[in-house]
Amino acid sequence: MGGGVVVCDIRLPGIDGLEFLRRARAIDPDLPVVLISGHGDIAMAVGAIRDGAYDFIEKPFSADILLETVRRTLDKRTLTLENRRLRSELLDKNASAGRLIGRTPAVQRLRATIAQVADTGADVLLVGETGTGKEMVALTLHENSARREHHFVAVNCGAVPDSLIESELFGHEAGAFTGATSRRIGKFEHADKGTLFLDEIETMPASAQVRLLRVLQERAVERVGSNRLIPLDLRVIAATKIDLLHASYSVQFREDLYYRLNVVTIEIPPLRRRAEDIPLLFQHFLMMACARYGRDMPMPGPGKIHALLSHDWPGNVRELRNAAERYVLLGGGCCFDLDKMLRGGEETTGPPLPQQVDCFEKSLIEEALGVNKGCIKDTMTTLGVPRKTLYDKMRKYGLDRKKYQDS
């Protein structure tokens, strides 16, 4: 079904509005139907609301009442369709849409770098703070490469005990050590022809670093307890939240391994360096959470946007996503005295309110233009604003629809 609504009189020739409602909902249970009722049909209209009608208007009514009702209903329909799209993406584990949300120069540079190196096959070192989305960038590199049909294997080096890291990565033969009752295929072999993602590479113990260096140089792996080299065809993407070169100076990380990993380095910007993306990201995570939990989306007011922009987000995108989920689950209320929740109740000053509102408004228009590929008519419908208003806002924020036509 499209993005429209149905306005229908209860009294119709040949079929009444209630039967029409039942037939329409059989086609699309979420299709919003507004019923028009005479005074004597009020009880019937109230019953229809219980049966799934979105609203009813009592005769006689003014054109303004009809237009306002239809506007609200269209807003509901737009949100429903967006939630459907997001549910579809959530069911598709390989969906890459929406991973790199944002319009700031920092994100645009990140997208450009990914596009340059994704299909080269070169090993990549990702550098970024906790929660910036290093695994998401690694998966995007994989899905935009010729290896996309093969395995993407992620290993958090910090989560594997030192005593098991070599077996986990390189595999082992039966009897290689106490408890090794059968052969185990390691992550390197499992990622053959695909991509191996090594997160928190800085936590890898020194003994494993030596073996990793050899595997990267020879592109072959030797299982623990074996003397046979197994050739590999894979790409390695490593990620770290620290300066590996500086760590090599203090012998915390092998300098030769650093230079072997550092074929291409991609720095992922922290959220505080792309603050204009925060309202847009928060709205995206709200819609994702609503789709996941089957909730209506509570829209944040200017006060909430003030708190979002004032917080420095040490947990970065992960922290923002979690905040959006709490906002949805708790109804946008009790958890979201953001001034207290995010700053421990301290009073701080942020950007002036008009600046915050402009930032949020600009992000909404950018998102709508992006979703609608720069189509002004569709963007007007999504935002519920007249053409002149949309053009005035675009001129105010320096937005050019051509920029979004191929985005």
C-alpha cells in the first residue's frame, strides 16, 4: 500500500463504512481509515474505532477540521511505512542501509575513504574510540568488496583468554594440548576467501602477535600441533582504540606487526566531532527501536535536543543508540531527564535554543531529502510542509537537492 489515507462515510450505497473498513484492513491492517459519521452514527463510529478505524469526524464539519485530521493521519501513515522499512532491514542481517548515518564532513570523508579501499583487498587498520562503530565499518568494507559472498568473521581479541587465543585464531590438531580431543578449525581458516575482523588488536598477547605477523606475511596458517602450512586467501581488518605506534615504543605491541597491519588506516571520528549528526542519528535509532519493539515513536522536544547536543557522548554512537532505546521503551519520559541522566544532574550550558532547533530541523530535512533521493514532492509529503516552506528552509540551511539524488 502507498502512503495515503482513506476518508470514508459510514453511510455508503451498497456497502456501509464498517464493511469497507473490514475489507480495507484485510488488505493492509495498518491502513489508516477516517470515518465520517452523522450524529446518529456516533455509537457506530466509536465501535469502528475499536475495530481499527484511525479516527472519525462528526457532521457537519469545517474544511479545517478535515484537513487537520488528514494531516495527522498522514503523519501516522508515514511513520508506519518507515517502521515497516526498518523492520525489513532488521530482518536482513546483511543490510548495510543506514550504517553510516550523517551529513557532516567527517562522515562524508569516512564514506569516501571506504569507497576508495573497499574493493582493493588491502588489509585495513581501523582506529577509533569505544562505541564509534569499528565493526560496522569493517562489515561495510566487507560487503562492498569482492569477498562479500564469503564469511565475515569477527573476533574480539580482548574477550578471548590468553591461553585460548592461538587455538581460537589458528586452530589446533587433536592432541595438541590437554583437552584438545579433536581437530579445531581456527578463525583464519574459517575466514578463507572472506574477511577476518580482529577487534581490540592491542589486547592480543605477545606470543599470538608473533604468530599473527607470520600469518600476515606468508598468507598461510599452521594449526597448533601441526607442521603443515595451510594457504589462505583473506583480508584482515584490525581495529584498535589506542595509538598502536605509541604502544610499540613501550613494547606493549610489536612494532613490526603494527607496520604490517598499517597498510591502510581509517580513523573513525568520535560523536563529539560530528555533533550536527546527533539529532539525525538519534531520530534514526528511535525509528529502529520503534520497529524492533513495536512502539510508536515519541518525538523529542527542544529540551531533549538541548541535552543531546550538550552531552559529550564518551560512549559515542553506541551510547546514543542505547539512550534512544531507553527513550522508546520508557515512553520518552522518566529515563529521559537527559540533563540528569547524562550529566549526573549537573547544570551545564549548551548552545542557544534557536541554534539547537535549527540543528534538529536541518537534520530532519537532510534525512528526508536523502530518503527521497532529492525529490522535492516526496520530501514535502514526508515532512508535511508546503513547497515554498521547504524551499525557504533549504535555502536557509544551504541544502541542495542535487546532492541527495545519488546518495
